[in-house]
Amino acid sequence: VSYYDEPLVDDLLKPDEVELRRTIRAVVAAEVAPLADVTHRGRPTSPRAFAALRSYCGLLLPQSYGGTGSSTVAYALAVEEIARGCASTSLTFVTQTHAAYPILLKGTEEQRYRYLPGLANGTLLGALAITEPDAGSDAASLRTRAQRDGDTYVLDGSKTFITTGDRADVIVLFATVDRSRGRDGVTAFLLPGDAPGLDRSRTIEKLGMHGSSTATLHLDGVRLPASARLGDEGSAWALSMATVVKSRISAAAQGLGIAASAYAISMRWAAGHGLLRGSNHQAVQFRLSDLRTRIQSARLQLHAVARSVDFGGRDHTADVAMAKTTCTDLGFHAANTAMDLHGMAGTLDGCGVERLLRDVVVTQIYDGTNEIQRLLVARDAADRLDVNP
Ligand SMILES: Cc1cc2nc3c(=O)[nH]c(=O)nc-3n(C[C@H](O)[C@H](O)[C@H](O)COP(=O)(O)OP(=O)(O)OC[C@H]3O[C@@H](n4cnc5c(N)ncnc54)[C@H](O)[C@@H]3O)c2cc1C
């Protein structure tokens, strides 16, 4: 029996999902969590922990492309387990899916067979490059230009904060074929990591997720064949909206994993100090009860959204936005609570608590900041009111 499983949540899982969680949990316990501190220090990345998880990178891909065709709930469970053991490694792990998913959605058969099996088994590393120095939340204002030249495109511009960008074998890169067209000009390309004219030598030092590399990309006259275009010209904005449904589930599951880890650490700390029972210690018990309650609620919310996404048939943007905000804000609250309970000891390098707090902050920022998620939820609510006043 562990601190982080909830019977109510487990009642709603399918047997294969529980089995996958058991398998991933065993791998994480044996080969990922023990390296979490080394991974955290091993900037920009420590490939050993990721290597143990390579064969699970294709959870959301069909078997025909080397994946396992697992449910989105199974994926969320796997990401939560990995993040609980090592958030940095979970970021490298989910980035494989973030690169593979747009290829699955819009790739030609040739593009899919070329990249998806390798991304699914981790022999190829992937990255998704949207953000630019002047285009973060407002991704449609990106400036990286793709100019058609006969049977080729010539790409110029810069990308920043690209996870695994320094090492990826294939980068799903968003550029514009015509900036005046706004969203309708945004076009995706499959950029090989060794393309001439691509400089990705600069990695970024950041607050947390130290074991996951974050790179700046400079493209100076990078020439790609037209066959490297992913989907039609101008179709990539819609593609990014379809991809964030999965990538925001990744971020939510990471926030939840960090929350579960903070809760487990806090429970152990309270048990070690004899605070789990007895009316003298209710202040601590109440904080832990609140954490447990919120983790259970968040997990139910995330699994419900993930299940509904697999049912398909409607737009899940607002549901996913709510789950991402709930889970990552909870991750921050839980890590902060663990820090509070541990006092000075929580700030010590290597104690685990300060790492959780560092790692969780970025989950609130990437895949659309939590303010942007709130905007999406507000817009959806307003739209519903218009339809059904
Ligand atoms: C560790 C890490 C890994 C990342 N990996 C990737 C990756 O692999 N690929 C990739 O493309 N990007 C990646 N990113 C970038 C990430 O997606 C962006 O940081 C994010 O979209 C926010 O953009 P920004 O940092 O430019 O913030 P800004 O857009 O400049 O926002 C700054 C602040 O203003 C707020 N704000 C902005 N617009 C509004 C608005 N309209 N209304 C209300 N508030 C607003 C934001 O919420 C935020 O608080 C990564 C970032 C981090 C930290």
C-alpha cells in the first residue's frame, strides 16, 4: 500500500492501465528515482534514467507505427509515475510524444514510417519547436520564416526554450510562410537535427528540470525539401491546437506526480516525527489531509478528461486547460507545503524537497501558462453563455 494510490481512483481504471502503472512504477523505482539527484545535477541531461524508459515512449502511438495504442489515461498514469520519481526525466519522456503526435496527425505515410517507430522506442529523440524570443504565449506571432524556393523551403529565424532541441534527431518546427496571414501562415516542418545552417549549440540554464535540456535554435538559410513540410501550408495552427490537448495532459500529469511525491515526502516526515496521530498535532494532520483530498480530486479530474479525450467527438480545450491548471497549481502548492513542513531541512540541496519546488514551477509555465489556460476557460464559458443564455 502506498501513500499515493487512492482506491476510489483505482476503481475507475481498466486492468491494462493498472498493469502499465505497475510496470512503469517498478522501472521508475529501480532505475529512474535513484538517479533523480544525479539527473538533476547532470546538466544539461542525464541519459541513463531516460534510457530505462525508452521502450514506453510510444504509448499514444498505434501499434502500426511501433506504439502500444494505450489510452490517454494510461499515458497520464505513466507520466505521473515518472514525474513522481524524477520530473526532469518525465520532461524528456513526454517530449517524445509531443514531437510524435503532430507527425501522427498530419504526417504522410512516408513521414510517419520514417520517424514514428524510432520516436516510439526512443532510438530517435524528438523536439517540438514553437516558442521564439518574441513569441511565447502569443505563438501565432512567430517570426521564423519559411520561404518557398522551387522544390525546397529556406528557413531563417530563432527558437528558444526548446526541450531536447540540442540533441533531437527530428524537430517539429513551426514557421510562417507569410507573417501577414497571422495564424493562417503558420506551417510545420520536420527539421533533421543535423541540417546545415541549424545552430543549436546553446543550452539554457533554468530554475528547475535541470536533467532535461533546453536549447536555443538558430536557423540561417536552412534548406529543406518540400517533402519535409508537415501538412499543408497554413495548417499548423490547427495542428498545434490538436497537439496541446495531449501536451497539456502531460503537464497536468507531471504536476500531479510532483504533488504525489511532495505528499509522500511529507507523510514520511510527519511519521518520522510522530505527528500522524494524536490531537496535539492536528495542524500538521489537517494540512496532509487537505493535500490528500486535493490530489485525489485532481487525479479524478485528469483521468476523466483523459478518458473523454479518447471518446473524442468534441473540443476538449477547456477541459484540458482546467485539468492542467488544477494539477500544476496543486503541484506547486504541495511542494510548497512540503517545504513549509520540513523548514530549514527542506531547503537543503539533495533533500528532494527543493528539487520538487524548482521543477514544478515550469509546469505552470510551459504548454501555455496557467493564465493562458484561465483565458481559454473564460472564453469557453462566455461562448456557452452565448449559445445557452
Ligand atoms: C522548461 C521549459 C521547457 C519548454 N519547452 C518548450 C518546447 O519544447 N517547445 C516550445 O515551443 N516551447 C517550450 N517552452 C516555452 C513555453 O511554452 C513558453 O515559455 C510559454 O508558452 C510562455 O511563453 P513566454 O515564456 O514567452 O511568456 P510570455 O508569453 O511572455 O508571458 C509572460 C507572462 O504574461 C502572461 N500573459 C501573456 N499573455 C497573456 C494574456 N493574453 N493574458 C493574460 N496573461 C498573459 C503569461 O501568463 C506570463 O505570466 C518551454 C518553457 C520552459 C520554461
